[in-house]
Amino acid sequence: MWAVQLRMIGPEWNQVRPFPSREVCLKNNRRASAFIWPLVVAFSLLVIVTSEANRTGKPRRRKSRDEEPERTPQPIPLVISNSPVIDAQAIEEHRRPAAPWRKGLLQAVAVAVAVGLLIVNLSQSRATSRATQQASSAAKSTAEATARQLELTQRPWISIDTSIESPLTFTPEGAAQVSVNFVIRNVGNTPAKGLSVLPKISIASPGEQDPVMQRSKVCEENRMREAGADGTLFPKAEIAKSVTFLGDPWDIVKESNRTGSFSPVVIVCASYRSTFDDSARYTTGVTYYLRRIDPSHPGLYLRMKDRVEVPRELLVLKYDPIGAIAAN
């Protein structure tokens, strides 16, 4: 309409020339409004979303006392019921879903740790017990060794020396007769109490009267005798005994018929106790073979002949280390 009117006016065209620019402005305003509405909608949505988020995320702020109108308090009826008290924490824990595999894993770890601690405790207990036993055994061994060393250094020691006093002769019954002197000395550091000395003679016969077995019998017999028959022998002191032996004629004949000769065996056993240990009983046993010297062969010691007498200077007692007891 505006354009048609402008053309009809004609001469005022130049006066109304600004109208086309106004049309351009209207077109620009329409384009601007087309862009503003989406922005407004987007901003509105943003405000709505933000307000909704604030409404759900934050608690509603209470009005202050100045903003709230004064209200008249209304009476509230008090109702007491016997409803059970429920623990909110227990309800929350009950509602909370449990993780079975985590619980089982924790239980397995706890059991493993307990078993490990038990094994460690048992191993340590065994090690401690073993160490205690070893220490006790070592202490016991040390005490026994000390006591044994003290006993060896302080106990009495009896030695026996022999010498021949008479020639070898025979009785009318055929028994071999000889006299032997014994010297018993205490070479220890303490007195020997209850000393008992038992000498005997036998005819050695292999398989029947073994000298070692005979010595064991004589020493055992001396142990069973009344203690103290020879009194107390002090250190460095000595006593002497002279004994005349008679060899059994039947044993002499039996051994002479078997081998053509016989060998007398002199056995001496001494039994005694110490002053610091009255229960301990010690024994010293010696064994000697009675031999004759061959004048034509010096250094050769021969056995005896039945009914053949031997002068004292040709007799000798040969010490037998195998049949002796060295003061045990």
C-alpha cells in the first residue's frame, strides 16, 4: 500500500524516500525476533531445569520469623501407644543388600590368618620346648661331668701289690700249697671306708674255670660280704696281708690229666666306699698266674707239674691285665 501511494504522489517521491529503509528495518526486526525466540525458549528451559535441580537437590529454606506470620498454637492431642520401637539404623542395615562373596572372602582370610598364627605358635612352642630340653640336657650333662670329675679327683683309689713268700709244695692229699703277701694301698685323696679284701686261688681250666669268670665271682662275693672287715684306709696308707693258698687236688689232677700240667691263678678283690658318697661302692680286682722259671731258658715261664715242688726263687706271679678290674 505504501509503495502504490508513493508512486501516485510523484513530486513528493524524494520527500518520502526513507520508506524503503524502514521496510528493510522491519525485515531485520522480523529476522531478529526469529532468532530471539529460540534463545528465550532455551533460557526458559535452562531456568526450569536449574530451578528443578535446586528444588530436588537442596532443601527448601524455611522462612524467617519475620517473614512467617504469627500462628496461634493449636492444642495437639497426646497419644501414647505400645508400638514397638524400631531402630532406623537396623532397618537401614537390613535393607542394605549384602555381598555374599565379600563376606565369604573375609571369612576365608580370617580363617587363613588364624591357622597361620596357630601354626606359628605351635612351631615356636616346639622350638622353645626343644631349646629348653637341650638346655636342660646340657646342664644335666655338665653337672654329671662336674660330679664325675670331682669324684675322680677326690675318691679313694686302692692298689694291690703281691709277692711270693714261700716255695710251692704239696700236701699228702695232693693240694698245691703256696704263701703270698699282699700290700693294699690307698693312693687316692680321701679315705676308703668299709674296706674288705678277699683273696682266693683256683686252678685255671679253659671252658670250666675261666680266670675272668672266676674273678667276677670272687669280686661279687666280696661285695656281698659285711662291709668294713678291714676297716678304713686313709690316703697314702697301706695294709699288708699274708695268705697261704691250697690248690684243689681234684682240679690239679683233672687239668694235669688233660694237658699234662696245671696253672694256679691267684685272685684278690678289694671293696670299699668313699666318704663323700656313702652309697657308692668301688672294687679293685687283680688276677695273677703262678708260673715257674726254667733255669735253662731264662725269661721262659712254665706251668706247674703235679707233685713237683718249686723253690721260691723260681716262682713268679704274672699279672693278667685282662682279668683285672682297675678300681671301678
